[in-house]
Amino acid sequence: MSEHPISEKSAQFDVVVFGASGFTGRLVAEYLHTHYGSDSSLSWAMAGRSLDKLKSVRDEMGIASDIALIVADGDDDSALEAMAAQGKVVLTTVGPYQLYGEKLLKACVKTGTGYVDLCGEPAWMHQMINKYADEAKSTGAKIVFSCGFDSVPFDLGVHFLQTHVMAQTASPLQYVKGRVRKMQGTFSGGTAASLKATLKAAFADDEVMKVLRHPYSLANMNKGVQQPDGDKPHYDESLQSWAAPFIMAAINTKNIHRTNMLNGYAYGEDFKYDEMLLTGPGEKGEAMANHVANDKSLGKDGGPKPGEGPSKEERENGFYDILFVGEHSNGNIFAASVAGDKDPGYGSTSKMIAQCALCLAQDSDSLEGGFYTPASAFATKLIERLQAHAGMTFTIES
């Protein structure tokens, strides 16, 4: 059957892609079609509020006509519950999540359905964890936030390095630096919209601002250690480069501390992490670091609109290379890197979230219901998938 009305629950799918006619959702659907179109062991469906748009995307991309189309409006609780009940995992690209995400998340929690998203909105994530964690544990719903560029490469990069260090020394690094060495890609309207919504909420509510500023706000730690300050440009003598604030640090650092907590403080209760963008040595590097620190264009009007994003050529020509480095208490320096072969926000992100959904659907039966980060949910299983199917490389450098 090529179309499944939302009221019909006879079919069961490994993954339901919600928002499949949107900019990022289309890329996810295209990726699943291209890489798994002939795989009869994978069943997936495209979902959204308009049947006509879903049909158009399916036909335009040459996706098989037997890929199911599910109609569900993001404001319709019953439709979302019926959609969620048909899938083992719902993959949603419909953000900003603080504006459009709760009803779907609630439906997944209620029906015990797995859920992955691209959320980089820590205040909303904090609210959802507090509101639905007990119910998710009860129903068995496995909820995994931040399954794109924020925060998969960073969360898994720290996990990858720390796993190597502990195997070598039997103890973790107490401080890891995350440093973006190279990156080419443009931000989209969706990213800009999420940032604007977050800033608006923060200035309207002091509690939201506290969550944004607190490095442990997703880790539920009553205590902690003072974290390094990555908010100002500085020259990193050990790396021989200027470093500038990195826009994704505000979400990635919180997810990494949550991973540490969920994994029983495998990195230690005094673990420190910061994340910055390397801009090079000398006056040119300093000037670029200051320019990055003062660039507020993404949060202003006039930027890309929701639904807009980089062209295929820009996505294909994009890349990123992230260094994770730390000095062990024994004096040795350990380093690892994570690199991707497409632009981070779209070409690579669409592959990351697809693999997270597949990992949750196919490799995570023993995972209990609850709210997770990518590293705490998937760890090495996802690293293996990303290297085999998503153009990413994880490398121990020292």
C-alpha cells in the first residue's frame, strides 16, 4: 500500500521520518532511499502534515512508491499518537523544537516509541526531561536528543578519546579540549530560527537564562567544578593557534556532561570540557578570532528563513575536522579527531540522524526507557555505523 491514512495502524515501521517534506527531512529521506532502498530488512515511512507534499517529494526523489506516507499534523495529538504507534522510532526534523516539538515527544513517550531529533535547545530539553522522564521510563520510550552536528561528533568524540585513554591508563582525562580545526558549511534558516527562539525565551524568563548559562543544566548535578571559559578569544600556546568561541559549545558541553552523568561519571566527577574554534597563529589568527567572537549575524533578522539551506553543491563541498585533546595526570598527551565529508549542518547531519534512528531501531533493544544523549545511548555501535555508512572518521592521533 503506498499511502497509509493516519487512522490506519496495520503497518509497522522501523523508522518514521516526520517532516519528510521539509529541507532536512528531504535529505534524510533521500539518504535512506539511496543507501537502503534495496534492503528488504528495513521498513520506513515518510510523514508530515500534507499528503500532496509527501507524494511530491517521494516522486521527485525517485523513492519507491511502496514507501508509506503518513499524514499527521504537528498540532493534532491523536494523529501524532497514531503515527508514533506505527513506528519503532520516530525521527523528527521539525523545529524549533521549543515551538513545535512537545506534542510529538509526548506522543512518543505515551506510546513507548523511540524518538530522535536534531535539538540544540538546552532549555527546552531541560524542561522535557523534567516533565516526561518518569513516564518514558515506565512506557519504555527511548528519547535521544541532539542527533545531528550538535552533538554527535562532539559527544562521541569525547567518548572515543576517553575510551582509548582508559584502555591505556585505567583512568580518564580530567580535562578535554574540543577544538574545531576546520569547517566549511553554512547555517540554515532552521538553525537561525532555533537560536532566535532560544534567545527570545531566555530574555523573557530568568529560569531559561539560568539553564543556558549553567554547564551542568542537563546533568542534574548538585555539585561540579568550575568549567574553563570558552567565551573569549585567546591564544592557545599548546596548540599554537588562536581560539574563538564556538557557537555550538552551549549545547555540546551540556550534552557531554549529561553523558558523563548517565554513564556513572566515567570521565570523573571533576571532569572539565570546553569547546572552541581554532583560527590560526599570528595577527591573522587573532583578527579572525575577534571577528568570530563579535559576529552576531545568525541571531539577527535578515538571515536565512526556515526551510532555506545550502545548495547541493555547497553541501557536497563542505567538511569538518574536530580535535579532542587532553593531558593525562601521568603527563602524557592524548588526542583524537572526528572528521566528516559533507557540510556539517545538512549533508553530514542528515546521515547522522538517520544512523541514530537505525541504531535505536535495530541495535538498542537492551536500552531502557528514558532520555539519552547520543554517546550514552549508542556509544561504539554508532561510531561503527557512522564510519561505515556516513562518511565520518574517528582517529586516535596520539
